[in-house]
Amino acid sequence: MGAAGRDFHNFNVYFRTRKEYEVVAFTATQIPGIDDKIYPPILSGKLYPKGIPIFPESKLLFLIEKYGVEQVVFAYSDVHYDHVMHKASEVLAAGADFWILGTHSTTLKTRLPVISICATRTGAGKSQTARKIVKILNGMGKKVVVIRHPMPYGDLANQICQRFASYSDFESNNCTIEEREEYESYIEAGAVVYAGVDYKKILQKAERETEIIVWDGGNNDFSFLRPDLHIVVTDALRPGHEFSYFPGEVNVRLADIVIINKASDAPFGTVEKIRDSIKQANANTVVITAKSELVVEAPEQIKGKRVLVIEDGPTLTHGGMEYGAGFMTAKKYRAKQIVSPVPFAVGAIKEVFEKYPHIKSVLPAIGYSRQQVKDLEQTINSMDIDLVIIGNPVDMASLIKIKVPTVRVRYKLESLGHPSLEEEIRSFIRSISPKK
């Protein structure tokens, strides 16, 4: 059971060559269009010469009965504990075992030092943290490659191992908006990013051109690589979520460093409560407090304008947030009105608002397919607005035609006091020696 990430990885590293198992199907959720496909033979291996079918998760109980399934492996992330156990109850009532693979079964070892950046929820700020760490390492003269959690939303056979070092790589790989959101800022910083489907192959290639690997996780999943330094970002605006969303708690319990992000925006006493709960679960972890500082280009254009705010899609959808950097920027710089896109939404964008009714004031940047991008463009250009504030990491104006001026907003992670992230990274680099 998956979402085109952890599920494929678990199959590749645990089941693909084991003759004692027969994997009869994948089920898919969260990602539009990934179901009703085939996990192709080039990935499924010699034991599965015809590939493995992928079905919607809604067919789970039907598949258990049809194939006489004995074990169901749960393999996706950022879901509430209630959701996990409801799925477990469905599976157990259908007669199968419910299984979750752990870190020893699924993490890959490498001869190079690995710094992993994971989170307790989508939207906590792990990407800005990873960017900060890459900048610190580059400043120390270290050669760094980023390996990103998978986002294989297209042709799986062509996405086995992807390397991104320039903007042209986005076009040649037919990247979705969601993929560009994660890769673009690294390319701007001159870094190389690997991603794809088969992380054994990805790791082998990445090892050849670097001395340190940075793992940039997806959602709140734990790392696919065995880390030497495991950094976990939690969100001060969502206290308690670090112990109620799977598998965020796994990350907290594994963490060498926990960053309490957005601390400067949290209500009084919240940060200390989060710190205390983290220490109860993991007494040895270092806790750093940090803020997400807004970096706004041309903020003077915002005052007095009727604006549409575009935010990072996954942060709003399965991340559960109602708004992000763009909305906060509109408020800070005194926009006349934040115009809701809901009445103007068409096609796939309308469906997103129906599926996630908590999103009311902003537009999630959904673009898993060309049709979704067209629907996004039509939604934007049908609105009576003066300005678009782009709060997701991609320069949307370079991907779609927007009829009104745009202002981009980004987050930058800044430590608050000591210990700081830079101090901890420098200390780690001093302590490591090359792996044998």
C-alpha cells in the first residue's frame, strides 16, 4: 500500500529478489494518476517478468480476496495514527496480516557520510533546512550531492535514476510542478540532485561524484539511506503532531538533532512543551529552535492590491495546512484583499478543493499532469485580481502564463540562539572520518 515512493522502495530493497514472497499488486493513494498502471518489468526484476499491477487503494479488500493475500505492507507517510489503524483493521478483518517494514529492512548503507533531513509533518520546513545545510557544507569546501525522496509521477521505466544539474534537466525529464518545487532551489544554488525509483542504482551513481550525501526526505517519511547524522524538523505551529502522525514519531525517536521550526511564530509556551515531549521520547537528541524567515521580492507591490496567493501543493493537501508563506506575506505587507480561488476553480483544481475543504483562501500549486497545469492556469487567469503572490518554491510565471504581475516569496531557515544548526554541522564534520 503506497503513494509511489516508500512502497516502490520497500519492494526494491526487500521483496524484489526474495523467492519466498509473491507480490501480487501495489495499491496507490494520494498521487493522482499513479493507479491503474504497471510497475514495469525493468524495475520489478526477474521474478516478475510481466511487471506488477498498480490499483487504487479503494480496491484493497477486493484484491485481498481475489489473490488470497496473506500479508499487506503499509508503505506511505504523513497520515494520522487513526488512519493507519483503520487500514490495519480493514486488512486484519479481511484475514491478512498487516505489516510495516522498519529501518533495518529498508535503509541502504553507503561508504560516504550521510546527513538526512526528515520531518514530523509535510510543510514543517525540511527543504529549507536541507538548503541551509548544503550552503554550510559548500562554505566548508565540501563536495555535496543531494538525494531526494522519490516523486516518480510519470513513466516509471524512464525514472529509474534521475540526475538534475540544470534547468534543462527539468524539461528532458518532463518534471511536474511538485518535482520542480523540490529540485529548483538546489539547481539555483549550484547543487546536483538525484531522485527516481531505484535507490540502489541512484546511490551507486551519486557516490561517484561527491564526498558527502544529503538526504532530503519527503512528507514525514524516514530516510532510505542509513544516516550518520539524522536531523528532524518539527513544526511549532502544529504542536503534538510529532506524536500523532505516522511515521513522524519514528523520526523523532531516531533523531540526533530535532529542529523546532517556526518557533518565533508560535504561541507562548508552545516551544517548551514540544521540547519537553521530544526529550521524553529521545533524551539524547540535540534540540535547536529556528524560524522560517520570509524572503520577499518587490514587497512594495503588495500594499493595497487584490491578490491571489499560490502555495506549495503537498503542504496544503496531505500536509493539512490552510496557508503558507504567500498568505503570511499578503497579510504582512497589507494587501487590500486575499481573493479566494475556490469559486473560480476548474477541472482538477476544483476537485482538489472538494477533496480538501480546509483550503479556502489560497491556491495549491497542483501540477502532477499537463491537464492539471492547464486547469491551474485557467483558474488563475479567470480571477479578477491585481497581483499573484507565489509562495511555493517554483517560479510559476516561467511555467504558465499569468496575466497579472507576480511576486515571489521564499522561506529561509535561521537558528534562534544556541546551539545553532551551523555549529552542529561543523561539529559533525570535524568528528567524522572516511568510511571503510
